[in-house]
Amino acid sequence: MDDDQARSGTARVTRAAWAVFAAYGAAGFAIGTVASRLPTVRAGLGFDSTQMGALLLMWALGSVLALPLSGIVTTRVGPARTAATSGVVAAMGHLCLAVGVTLGNAPLAVVGLFTAGVGEGTWAASTTYEGALVERRLGYSAMPRFQAGESLGTVAGSAAGAVLAATGLPLLAHMGLAAVVAAGTALLSSRAFLPPPAMGTHAHADRGDRARRGSTLHATLAAWREPRTLLLGLVILGAALAEGAASDWTSLGLVSGFGASEAAGAAGVAVFFSAMLTMRLLGTRLVDRLGRVTALRLCAGAVLAGVALFALSPWLPLALAGSFVWGLGAALGFPLGVSAASDDPFRAAMRVSVVTTIGYCAYIIGPAVIGVVAGHLGYRGALVVVAVPVLVAVLAAGAARPLAAPRGGATASRGASDGGVSDRGASDGGERAGGAAATDQDPVPTRPTGDVRSDLAAAPHDAGLRGGPAGATSRTS
């Protein structure tokens, strides 16, 4: 009986791991499709650099407005239903954008991109919450590999965009195909998601149950008062701006800065996201060896070097090399920040909604600031503003150290329910349940849920996606 339960639980976790990877991939494919066709959008609407910045601002604004509520929605209706619905909303927004561009109707295009942002923000938050649940069951750091799915999807979307732009495929037809892929994958993948953790058998069940059902708004507001959570938000802010700036401005920078073709501009986006994919697939070894904090700071240095090469290089090949280095550096900030915010599984949804809301502010700040600066320095020169939030992220990276593991069934963050935070976990890693000192190099801690099947499924030796979606054999191989 126990063996059957173990096999059943492990198979379920494996399916959920691949479902999370697929959901990230579909979201990335949709975003890569839009990013690769931004020159077409600009030409169809007749926008200058400032107007393009305002358009991209609406895309970000939709996500940022949706994110504060995403934790409440995900907690109440579950990550599966939230992800399925929001994926369809995002796909419909992309279609509306394409119709607006085709008709030369700027307001319709704005509404479409805003709607896409609402769907994408909620989809990302619910999928990230599910990924944190699965990561905990797996028993090791898997979030970078999950988000490698997004990078893979973005590479596929931008590469397809480069090919289809070269063939002259109309934007509406292209976006229609991408919408079918995104919506279909959202609906199918969410069916394999794990349910939220059963809190009823935990030592702090009453408090956890109230946080999930009766006091979700209070719990969300409490998360906004936690110093560690806010610092993790700054880490994600820097990473999100680094990624968003590349997605929004790489193709435009190459086309306007070097007189390259639209296909070459889309290829530059593909180079960036190929680098992100590579680092997310292989970067777990870096994290396991160096720890979250050191890995984050090294990646920030790579972002600064890559942006400098891209923005200042007089040669197209060197700019593309800079885009690759930039992508390597931008890859781990978001997943590691989210993993750190999810150290306590019973407050993961609330904390993830907070840190992603802060992070997504980059998509408001970035287009507005870079668009204005681009009017004076050009698209490539304007990208130097990325350095400021990246440097802030370096200073805040210490908050990513793991929280102390629970003792006697207590949650890792004892003061979280009333708005407090375990700063000890952020400053020195706290201690393991067995008494050994934890460091930022520790793997994701697993906690017993009280559910026998779930606890059996948490055994890392049978966990799915252990070798990564691209076929690596283990996280240490």
C-alpha cells in the first residue's frame, strides 16, 4: 500500500512539474511572438519611440494592476483554474492587438495589449505559485528549470517571428496562431496542477486555514510589511527590468541602430532568450554550488557587462554577443527571488504576489523611462538605465538566503501571520530542523504536509523533472 501511494504521488508530482514547464513555455511563446513583431506594430500604427514606450507601458500596466489581486484569486479558486482562465485572457488580448494594428486603430491596439498584460500577469503569478508547490515536493531547486520553459517558449516565439516576418506573413495571422498555442496549452497544462497544500493537518492549521480562506486580504497586506519580502521584490525588480528591456527594445535597437532588417532584429531577441534558456537549464548547478546570494550577484555583473556591450558596441556582431551575455545574467534573478519568497509554503501565494507585483513595476518604469531617453540617446543608448535597478538588486540579494526550517511543526516565518518576518532567516540562514546551520547554499527545504501521499511524493530520489526538461541527468551531473 505504501509503495503504491509513493508511486502514485511521485507520478502526480512528475506530471505537475512538466505541466508547470509547459505553462511557462506557452506564456513565453506568446510574449516572444509579440516582442519579435514590435517593428511591425510600430510601422502599422506609425508610432515614434515615445509613443512605443507608452504602448509598452500599457502592456506592463495591465500586469501590475492584476498582480496584487492574483494571490487572493489563486488562494481562493486554486492555481489551476486561475492559470487556465488567465491564459485564455492573455491570448485574446494578443489577438485584439493584432486586429488594432491591422486596422491602424491605436486605441484598439492599446486595449488589446493592456488585456494581454492582465492575463499574463495573473497567469505568471498562478503558475509561479504552482511551481513553488511542486518545487517543494521535489525537494531541490527546480524553479530556474521551470522558468527555462518560459525562455524556451520565448526563443521559439521570437525565432518563429523572425522567420514569419521574413516571409511577410500578416501580423493578424501570426498572432492568431500564437493565441491558439497559448490558450490551448494553458487549458491543458492546468489540468495536471497539484492542489494547494492541505493545511488542516499542520500544527498551525487554524492560522494557515484562516490565511487561505477567511483572511486572504489581511494576509496579503501583512506580506507587504515584511522587510525580507520587500527586499526580494527589489531583487526581482532588477531582474524583471533587465529581461523586459531586452524583450521590448532589442529588436528596435538593432533595426534603428545598425539599419538591420526586421528579421535580424527578431533574431537578436532570440539570441537573448537563448542565453536565458541556457542559464536556466544549467544554472541550478551554479546555485547549488554557490548559493542563491552569490549566484544572484554574479548574474547581476553579467547583466551590466552585457548591456554595456549591446548599448555601446559599434559593430552588430559584438552587440549580439552583448545580448547573449545580458541574457545569461538576467536568467536567474526572477526564479531565485520567487523561490526565496516561497520558503514558507503556507504564505507562498501572498508573498509571491507581493514580490511579483514589485518586479512587474519594472515593466511600467522601463518603457516609460527608456522610451523618453531613447528620444535623446537612441534605442541602444537608452538601455544604460538598466544599470540602476540591477545595482539595487545586488545590494538586496542577501535577503534571498533560505529561511530557518520549522521546529516542532512551526512554520519558518513565525511572525508572518501578524505582519512580521523572520529576519534571522534572511540574515544568516537560520538553522535546520536538525540543528545544523543553514546557509544560502542549502537546497529548497521540504516540510511535511501531514498528508502521507504528499510526503511520500516529496522524496527527491523519485522526483520528476530532476534532470531538467532538456534531458540533463541530475542537478549535479
